[in-house]
Amino acid sequence: MTITESDITEDLIRDLLREQCPDLAELPLELGALGWDNQVWRLGDGLAVRLPWATRSADALLRKEHTWVPSLAPRLPLPVPVPQRLGEPCERFPRPWLVTTWVPGEPADRAPATRPAEAADTLAAFLTALHRPAPDGAPTGRDRGGPLADAAEFFTRALASATDLGLIHDPAAVRAVWEDAAAAPDWAGPRLWLHGDLHPANILTTNGTFCGVIDFGDLFAGDPAFDLAAAWILLPDGVVDRFHQAYRPGPDTAALRRARGWAVLRALSCLRIGDAGVHGRPGGKPSWGPPARASLRRLTASAEQ
């Protein structure tokens, strides 16, 4: 069921809380963000309510977060939204919903990191802590984190679409980065925990550096190169190498090549979503365009060195 923005109101949320979490029902409540999958409402000083509204997949993603994130959060060096309660579908709202901890900060698509070295070290420390072997039964990444060759058709369509829309000025340079990445050896190590959706709207900043990571709905286990791609779109110019040096264990050449391919795919997706004329779905924002363009500029420039 797809729910419109106007369907979710303060009165609705308070009714849900009174029915399923009565001890929280009278805390102050205000809209925090309209995301791609969920609306986020701040609840009191330290909690948030997340309700799916724009995609059919959001229900399963919320349940996945409720299952796995509480065991991962204690080892992570940045705050993340930790599920506290799982709300079940009911007559008033026929979808699951979550109460999580509130993570303060400004999304990096609106407030990019401006302290390059500190941001690189912080991101590396977070991913070093997260990228540990996942247990049997950990979720898979669907179309993410497997062999890059499996994403060749998507890359071709995305590049053609972005080029036709005038969003790519040198498609041959972008294709060269992709082809080198797709030719790299596949990941042969254990399945590691991955965030799975590290774009600028899911990273929070304060005072010029990263202060939190949100939205673990795409959490899965697979090739760490998928998350390492985030350095190209999240970090300021000139510090991707520092990030690679700070991340442990140091990625090998094949992993760095695969990460560049996943970064190209991420940038193309964010570029199209960021174009105000085509994003189409709630959550697509013009603020996603600039970091995507910067990422492609960095990737193609590095290929020429």
C-alpha cells in the first residue's frame, strides 16, 4: 500500500502510539524528514517514529532493521538509529512502523563535509567497524554487492538516460571507469556486513564532519567494495586516498577498482534522482545532484592520472 504525504499526520501517529506504545504517546512530536521510503517524525528529545509511505518495499526493510541493527549498533563509532519498538499494521495504518533512537545532525546532501581529513578518517573508522563477517541468515543485497558484471545492463541504461537528459557531458570517460571496474576480479572473501545505501542523504554532519549514519533499510552482507564506493560521493576533493589508507584491512587493487564501478552506478542514480524534472518519487531532491556530479568528476579525473 502506498500512502500519501497527507495520510500521515500527528493525530494518526499519536493514535498509533496510544494503541501500541502508550508510554510514549504524549511526548512532543514533529515532522523531521520526508525520505525515499519513510517519513521520520521526531519524538521527544531522543526518539523518532519512522513510517513507510512511498514504496512497497519499505515494510520489509523496517522489519529487517528491527531484526539486525540492535546487535550491530554497539560496535559502531558513529550514532545510528537503533530500533526500540516495532509497530504492527492495524486498521488505522496497515503497515509496520518503527520507533528508533533519534540521531542529530544535518544530511550531507544539504551540509557536505568541509573538514576533509577528519571526514575521511571518520568514514573509514565507521566502515572498518561495520565490515565484519555476517552470520548465516544475514540478508543478501538483491542487485547490490555481487559481481559488477551483473549490473552491466543497468549501467548502460543509466548512462544512456543521464546522457540523453544532458546530465553527462563525457559519457566515454564514465564508461571507461565502469569497464575497468567490471573487469576487476570478484570478491572471494567472506560476506561482510554492509550499510548498502551510503549516499549523501543518509550521512549526517555537524561542524564540517560526519556525525551519524541513518537508514539501514538496505543492510546486507556481501562485497565491502560496495560500501567503499561511498568515499567518492561523500568526501571532499583530495582525500579518497587518505580514506583508503585509514580503512582496515587496507583494500587491495581489485577492491578499489570494484568500488569505483559501484561509485559510478551510485552517482548515476543520484544524478537522475537529483534532476528536478525526472525524479518523480517522494524523496528525490535537487540536492542529490551536486554530490553526484562531483563524484563523477573525481572518478573520471582519477582514471586519467
